[in-house]
Amino acid sequence: MNNYNFAFFDEGSKREIRRATLKAIALPGYQVPFASREMPIARGWGTGGLQLTLSLVGKNDRLKVIDQGSDESVNAVSIKKLVIGTTGIDETDKTGEATLIQSRHRIPEAELREDQILVLQVPIPEPLREIEPSEYATKRLHADKEYSGVWLMLFEQIMAHGSVATGADHPVLVHDRYVMAPSPIPRFDNPKLDHSQALILLGAGREKKIYAVPPYTKVVSLAFEDYPFEVERMAERQCRLCGAAGVYFDELFDEKTNEKYYQCNDVSYCLQTRISLS
Amino acid sequence: MSNPEEPVLVVKNLRKQFGSGCTNCLDLKEESLEGNYCPVCQTVYACRDISLELYPGEILGVVGESGSGKSTLMRCLYFDEAVTAGQGYIKDYKDGQKNIFTETSQQKRYIRNHVLGMVYQNPYQGLRMGFSSIGNIAEKLIAAGNRNVGYMTDRAAGLLEKVNIPIYRMLEAPGKFSGGMQQRVQIAKALSNNPPILFLDEVTTGLDLSVQAAVLDLIKIIQRELAISMLVVSHDLSVIRMLSERTIVMLGGKIIEQGLTDQILEDPQHPYTQQLVQSLL
């Protein structure tokens, strides 16, 4: 694919995205607007993450792309193909080997390092959107640090269900300033954002926003005093394949035996555990 | 107890104009304006140098015809609108030393959430109709920094009981309530963090007579029990007569008469006030 510039984009585009990224890192949790490009995949399919990846990737990078824990889903493979095809860099499934990790809806189980960058794909970057449809208004609410709307949503869930019922995308407070949507990762992954060694970048292509959690930044999941933050209960479960415990599991159902069983959601983690056991 | 001689709210020369103004209307002379409207540059002077004082525990009434600027005055005081010029001082905010209109937007939010309460004429402005009634009240408490669900539900339930919303309906959304009930939820919300100052904008307008009476009773009870100072805006003189000790009459964005409510009703001085009192009888 020599007809394309390195990493698909022209240099001007890369520079504009990197500038927005730098600003995002300087203001942890703040949503920086950027000129989201037309991409060869449709908006809503990871274009925000893809643009971040393409603007960051260098000749010595190793890329890993995950889609809900899987390296081999169609979406992950197409994104990987595009980046590899226009850069010629190596890909990897192993979390430890990758320098650049683009992910949808999960943070890998293996702890990330300072020399790695995690790029998360974001559908709705605005944590206040559900209660305030106007962008003009939410920008002002952020400026005033007025987040009662987000808290009200959590309060209403407690009133309706007796507990906080955010399935994913549980709002977090970054660096004691901005409330941020962590992208639809399960609550289980929220603690991994806090003081993460790796730089975490979040990109929303359709909504044209980039934001970031720089390394070693304080990230607190919002919770009331008498209803503390809880991750999904994964205790007393074990991976059927690798025997791992204390990780995030998929629940599967065997129709022949009518039994529920569990499997690591992070496929690469599961494979690594099995290799090291054998 | 605070000194009753010292006002909780002082407003000096509050001006609110819609439009940029021009050389014709800059001096605000009567002859250059048509009412509160400048025919040259189309600027509307909604509030023209309003000054007032609100004392602890008193209910101050503001009457005037529609378009007289009374609601705009309220919206300015609650920071829904930015003032064009003027000063405001609140005793419970920085000891009344700071002009609230020149504070930062963050500080204004603080004042709104901690020191003020507002009941709008239209409950849709003051409530989230899709959220539970308890949640609506909790929102004000959350905004004032509360993070304890147990305390907030107790407080909200207590307030809703006070305004006669049955316990079994507290988890329902105000959108499902009647107009009078919505207004009472709004009052409960405004009271939730014990604000020293409460603004009531045409609270009984559009309610039927018996419900009106119930809401007015409630406001009287609240004033007596909690000693909250209130600014009550209404175009209805009978509401003002029942609630307030002192009254301000507004016309065309200006205060044309003020004094004890009885005095204004018995012996109106300004021709407009005379007409207003006439039409009541």
C-alpha cells in the first residue's frame, strides 16, 4: 500500500491530532475538541481510537488491538489490518509486548507499564449527556465544576434498584477536577485507571473529542458515602480454560449439559496463563 | 439570632437591559424612551436601577403588571440572567462584603446552591419531570455538597411530608403529579438545604383557588417556623396582601411605589397603583 502516506494520514492531520492529545494530557479528564477525520471505517466503530493510534504510531511500535477482550474479533482485525497495512509495523497479541494498545470496552488484565500507551474507543465522551442534551450547557457545567447531574443519576439508580446500576461507563473524577466518562469499560476496570503507569488516551470520533488520563493520575470512581463503589462480583469464579481467578469473566452456557461456566474475557491473558502453565 | 435590623439581601441600582443601548437612551430619560423601550436602538430596559432591601424573616412582595420586569428581577437575583449593572450583597455570603454580581460563575453557583432557593412559576423550570420527587430534592442537596444517600432520602421524605405529598408517591416523578403537587415539590426542593433567602415567582398563578390557599398557607407556615426571608413576585394583589408585610410596586422596569402592604392597599399614591388597587376591589 505504497500509495498511502505512513500511517494513512497526511502529516498535517497527524499534527493536529497530536496537538489536541498534548492539550488533553495537560488537562487530565478535559475533553479537547478535534477535527475528527473521515475514516475508511464508519463513525461509531472506533474511529476516535483509530485516529489517536494513527497519529501516535511510529516505525518501532508494536500494536495490539482488542475488542471487548478479544484480539480476533472482526472489528479488531480490520483496525489492525489498516494500521499494519499503512505502516508496516509488527502486531502482537501479547499485552506485555505491545507498545501501543487500542481497545474497546476493556483495559487488559495484565498491568500496563510506563512505556505503553492505551488508547480507548469512546462512543459518548460526555458524562453529563444523559441529563443535559445541550453541549453549550455541559461545557459550562464542566467549567463550573457543577456535577450534581451525574450524582443525581447515581442517586436515582439507588432509588430505583437499591444499588448503583451502571453496567459500564461508571463516571470517574480525574485529578479532583473533571468528571469523565471512562468509555464503556466494566466497573471492574475502573480501579485500573487510578495511578495507571501507562498513559491512557480516549478518543471519540463521532463526537470529535480527545481526552486523557496521564500516568500516575488520581482517578476516583464516583460513589456516595453510604453506598461505596463496587466492582462486579467475580469472586468464587474460575476460568474453565486456564483456571484463573479474580479477573473479569464472560459467562457462557453449555446447552448440552445445561451448565453455566466462566471464561477469561481477556483472551490474550488467558492464552498467556495457559502457556506459562504448560 | 441575627440582628433583625441588618438586611439579609441588599440590591443597589440593579439594571438589566436587552440590547446594547444607544446615544438616545443612554441617560434613561423618560422622554427618550417609550415605556422601557428605546425606539431608536430597540433596547429593552427590563430593570431600571432597582434598589431594595430584604430583612431577616420578612416576606417582601413585588407586584406589577406583566412586562414590568418583576420576573426579570428575580431571574437576575437567582443568576438565571446576568445583570447589566448594579450591586447585590448577601449577608450569608462573605459577610455581605462582596458584590454577588461580579463574582465568578463558580461562586455564583455556590451562592445559588447554598444560600438561595427558588420556586418558579412553571414547575418545569425548577424540576426534572422524569426523575423521582425524592431525587429532585436530593439534587439540591447534592449540589450543596451532600454525599450521603441515607441522610438525603430522610431529609427529602421529611420535606415532602411537610408539603403534604403522601409517602407512597415520593418515588414517583413530578411529571405524574397535578400542578399544585408539582408546585409543592418545588417548594420542598427550594427548602431542602435551609436557604436563608427564598425567591417565589408567581407560585400560585394557574392553580385553582383551594390549591392556591393550601400553597399560600404552606408558605406562611414555612416563614413562621423557619424564619426564612422571602421575595414574593406576583401580579395578584390578593396574594401579596395575604403574604407580605412590605410591598414594592413595579411598572416599566422601575419601582414606582414601596411601603407597608396595608399602606399601599389603603392609600396608593401612584396613579398606576391606584388603578391596580381599584381593579382588585
